[in-house]
Amino acid sequence: MKPVRLKRLFLRGFLLLVAFLLAWKILIHGLGEHFTRQAVLGDEKAIDKALLWNPDQPTALYSKARSLMQSEPEKAEELLRRSISLNPGNAVPMEMLARLLLDRNQVADADAMIDLAVRRMPARKDIQLGAARYWVKRGNLSRALQNWAAVLKLDPAMGSRIYPTLIRIAENSQSVDKFKYLAEAPPVWWDDFFKYLSEHARKLETVVTIASMRHASKVPLSRVERDELVKRLQQDHQWPEAYLVWINGLNAEERRYLGSVFDGGFELPPANTGFGWHFPENKAWMIRRKNTYGAEGEKALHIFYKGESTPGSQLYQPLLLSAGRYAMNMRTRVDRLRVQGGIRWVLRCAGDESRVLGEGPLLVGASDWETQQFMFEVPNDKACAGQLLRLEVVGSDTDDQIVEGEVWFDRLSIRKME
């Protein structure tokens, strides 16, 4: 056989061997990946199959380690370290190893490993959450708060999961000071958290403490924070405190309309917060501020009733009046208003709405602009420290009534009688 032919045969055999080895390696790798995917989906038996075909499959290694963390911690540590060396960019085995090292009281190594995990994958929510759990176990709530803050920055929708934990920290007098760094530079999700806090905190003191931290910072309270604080103070019947917070949040234009009734001429859009006008939405009516003949300012309040079932309680404003006797004045205009009893303004104790302090004239039918008045007295009673001025349908304590037509209001004012 000629040397050239032998050389060709040898080369062909070598190439076939290389091709076979490559195919075998691809087969092994493919089967390893296949069983690894099965393991990730929950098939624990697939972990050993994946490692049988590919002992260096990083995901299979840390999956196996996870199953051994309680029973064989030393073996689990070995597998996790192998996984990390094979894929140093994956923080999942690092977070597992940090927990394992902490359980084995290797605190310094555990701290370094959890820090490395967060640096490797700062945008992974599960890594940040794992780090938060780690630092809670270590008793370092400041570090845990940093991780929760990172999660909320990545995904604000995680608030429903994280906020309850944050509230428990805030309600603990030993840990509430951990919020100072967040209060000094509130993150983008802070308003949403403060709203959740004001609605769910068991004690008013917790809300006030966090608000005080914010107030002490160089960043002014946001409108959301101020509104939510006022709402919670009102809910807890702290009327003077609520009024003080509310009035300090008004701008120069809004302060022009301060009085016993705020913006009694309806010149400003309703804020639906604090001690301003609240216009509830309902399909039975349309509430608007409009220019019309006879209005003393640029606007008057117009309510158009659509002839549908109408709730008895309608627009309202909380008040803060001291004990004494008062006169309320208003201008009204009625246009084809049809309702069984009528509608009127009612003054109630905000702490006990069953207590009526005064009632305005009934409105029904039709009339041009009229100036009307009614008298009422505010008792020196804690339940009446705050009051509620509300437009109501007469005789609708239990059932809604059909109301149809229009009514106009302007220049509502309250004057204390000497």
C-alpha cells in the first residue's frame, strides 16, 4: 500500500474518531442539560441523572447541594463551590452557600459570600430577597432594608409582599430608627409605602414617627404623604393635628380660600383630601364647577341628577369648629329638582355621625338664586371636636332614592355668633 494512501486512511480514521468524540460529548452535554431542566421543573430524581451524564453541570450541582444542605452540609458546600467555580457569574449558588456557611457558624465567610452574590446579580429580585432574609437572620435590619429597597426599585409591585414586613419593623420601637436613611432620601416607591403604612399600621404613633423622620429631612413631605397623614389623623379623631398638617400643605393660591368653610365659592378644583371638598363619584350624578349667571365668583357648584337611584350621602367637607353657636349661610338655585323628600345640607359630629348639629332648608322643585341660612351649635364634646358638612337626600337612611334635576350652590360660609 502506497504511503500516500496510508496517510489518507489514517487522516480519515482520525477525523472519524474526532467526530465520534464530539458527537459523544454533545450527547452527554445534551442529556445533562435535559435532565437539569427536568430537575429545575421539580423532578428531584432527574438531578442525579443530570450529574451522571455531566458531572460538571453547574445548575445540577447546586440543585443537588440544595437537597443535601440539612443532611450532608459538608458535601453540599463542596458541590456549591464546584458550581460557583464552573459558573462564577451565577449568584444563586453563592446565596445558598452563604446560608450554609452561616448555619455552620462561618460568619465572616458567609457575609463575604452574600455580598458577592448581590454584586454578581444586583438586578435579580430573588437574590436581593435572599440577601434580605440572610441579614434578618444575622440581626442586621439596616442591611436587610437595603435589599428590600433594591427589590422595590426593580419591581414596585413587590410592595404587597414586602410592606407588611416593613410595617412590623416600623412598629417596633427598637428598630423604627432603621428607616432614617430612607426618610432622608425617599426612593421612588416611598409614597406608595407611606400610603400602605397609614392605612395598615396598628398605631397612629407609628405613622407619626415615620412622618416626623421625613419632616426632619431636607426633602419636603410630598402631597401624597401629607394627604395620607391627614387622613389617618382624621380617622383617629385627631382633628386639630390633622388640620395643622393639612393647612401647612396648602399653597399660596389655596390659602386665599381659607375660612370656616374652605373654598365656599367652589373656585378651586376639589382635592378630595383633608379639610377641603370631597366630591364622591357616582353614576347617579354629575358634579361640576361652572360659570353661570348670578354666581358671585368665577364659578358655582352645579349638580345634575340623572334620575337614577341616588345615595343619600353626597359631597362633603370636614370642618374644625370650636364649641359655640353658629350661623351657616349659602346661596342656592334649584332647577326642576324632583325627589320625594328633598335635599339639604346637614352638619354632623365627625366622631359620631348619628349626632346631627344642624340642618339646612329643604331643596326641591325650582327657584332662582336665594340666600338661605340655618343655625346650629357645636357642643364642647370630644366626639364633636371635628364636624362634617354634607349634602344629603332627606329620608334615605336605608334606601337610595330617585333624584332628577339640577341644583346650584355658591358662597357657603359659617359665622360664629357672639
